[in-house]
Amino acid sequence: VGHDAFLALLTALVSAPRMRTLLTAVAPVGQPLQGAAEKVVELLPLSPQNTARLLCRLSPRALVLSEIEGATSGADFVRRLARHPAVAALRGNPSLVKSAALRLVDLDG
């Protein structure tokens, strides 16, 4: 979909009475939309702890303590996972976390 078609779709959506639209994007739309106001909210990356929590939550299989050396409880597992280089490589990006979690299905615990 081209930029003009995208803007036309946004204009149609926001011109509907009682319609509320939430748009997430990497960059601002940057063009006035009739009947709407653009509010840009900068989101910071997730902390390593929250990245590890999200990875555990999105995993398509149960993660087991033995997968992280020395983990003695669920909370300890998440703390240790948060310090793992693989979690650092995700840079706190929820989209990268989601992609990584989907790949966990292929790994044996």
C-alpha cells in the first residue's frame, strides 16, 4: 500500500463519528489528518528484566529451570535470563522478543 493510499485510509477512519483509532508506527505520520490529532509518544526499550519476563510469557512451551544454569526458582530463572547475552541481543524490543519466543518451540528444554 502506497503512502497516499495509507493516508486516505487513515483519513477515512478518523472521519467516522465516534471512531477512536490507535496507530502504532516507527515514525510519525507527519501529515495533518482531518478530524484527528496525532500524538507522538516515544516508548523506551523494555528493561532486561521485563524483556526476560515477556520472553517467558510468550514462549510456546513451558521453560524449565534446568535451561538456565543455577536457576532455583521461577523468579531466579527470570533474573538469570535477564542477564543472558541472548536477552541483551533483543535490545528490549518487544517485536524481537516475540520472534525469539516463537523459535523456542524448536528447542528442547
